[in-house]
Amino acid sequence: MSDLRTAGWFQVAYLVNDLDVAIARWTTLFGAGPFAVTEHHRTDTFDYRGTSHEADVSYAFGYLGDTMIQFIVQHDDTPSIYRDMYAAGEEGYHHVAMLVHDFEAEYDRLVALGFEPACRLHADDVDAAYFDTREVTGGFTEIHGDPPHILGTFATWRRAHERYRPGVDPPVLRRRDGGGNNTSTRHRGTS
């Protein structure tokens, strides 16, 4: 069985105040990108600590080598896994994410280890959950399902990074509104 003990991180995520500023800084400093941006992402099902209150968030996803970098902006003050760590206006590291093949088994394993599932959601035919692992990692840990369609999306973003020429090519690969239900134009991210 593939689980977090063997899977390895595929993503590191940061809460930021402005996606475009974060993208520009990481592109200039590290050559990360290009980034796929989803504005005001919505999920199909959502649970944050026993409530269905979903914060208004936007995401950017891009690669730096083999690691996906995710930036998150929370546009409101709804209680969330992001506000659990940072007040409005604060920025910083938020979580690492792991791809898991047997989502339910890994979810149950983390619960059995005593980690609190702070958020669970389903979007774009993908399950994801965030566990409060701050005592171990200084942030949250996301487990993210690995269906073929999402692996294909990630592979497309990774190939775009391989061809990316910072300072020559645009730093944003695409920008989408995440409020609709067209799965071909939105991605939950992990992340």
C-alpha cells in the first residue's frame, strides 16, 4: 500500500496576500512557473471542522523542478485552515501535500495516529483532506487523491515548467474563474 511513509511530498503551499506578486517573486528568485491560476475556487462538497462554511480562496499552481508550488489567497475572514495559522494580511508556509492512491485508507491511518482532520473536500472528482500536523511539520498536511485525470493535469503543468523561460515567457500559464462547475477549467488544488 502506498501511503505517506513512501509517497513523498509533491507540493509545498504558501498563504500569500497577492497571487501575482508571489508568482513574480518566485519566478524571479527561483525560476518557478509558469502558474495556473484559479480565482475564487468552489468545491462540490466541503467540511471545515464540522461546518460547511467554505472560505473564498484563489489558487496558483506551478512547478519548481519536480515540486509543485501552490500559492493561496483567502479573500474573506471565514474560519479556515488558512486562518488557523495566519490572520488577515499575514503570509507564510502553510502545508505540504502528498498524492495517495487509497485515499480512505490513508485518511483512516492519519486519524488513528491522532491527527485531526481539519478540512475535507471533494472537487473535480478528487478527494482531499487537510490534517493539522503543526506539532510535527509546522503546518498542515494535505492528502490528495490521484485519479488519472488529475495526474494528467499535473503532468501538463510540469511539462510547461520544463519549457518555461523566466523573463521571456509569461509567468501565468492560464487564469480561470473557479466558481463554475466545468471541471475542464478548474482545479481544486491541493492543495
